[in-house]
Amino acid sequence: MRTEVNQTRINGKYPTGSVYYFGIAYPVREVDGYKVSTERLEARLEFDGSLLMEAAGMLEEFACFLSDEDIHALSDKEILEIIHS
């Protein structure tokens, strides 16, 4: 698994890095040390979690999962509010 995160804001969106899980790239953002990814990755990890220890461990690394649109559009402050709610 490889993770790359870039937090520079470009054109009103927050670019993300990627986590590669079985060859598929899923967007990842880091906000104040919290890892955030998409609901697609969450669904895949939950499905695989009962079969693979790696999936269960990865699932615990993330503070929350957002829609594909929200991970790019929400500000760090908005994501922190979701994490702490």
C-alpha cells in the first residue's frame, strides 16, 4: 500500500493523495493528523475486513469517510467538525 497526500488548494478544491488497495487508487486527505477517505474505500474495507486482517487494520486508520465530491470540496474546518461530531 502506498499513500501520497498533497494539501495545496487549487481552483477552490482540496487535492488529495491516494491510497492504493489491491491496485485501485482511492482518494485520501489528511486533516490535522486525521486520515479521511471515501465511502467507496470504506465499503471495500468493510467487505474485506472479515477475511483480511490488513483490511481491518486499514479501516481503523481512518477518522471518517466522505462522498467522492465532499473529500475534494469540504474545507479542513468542515471535515474536523464531521470527525468530532
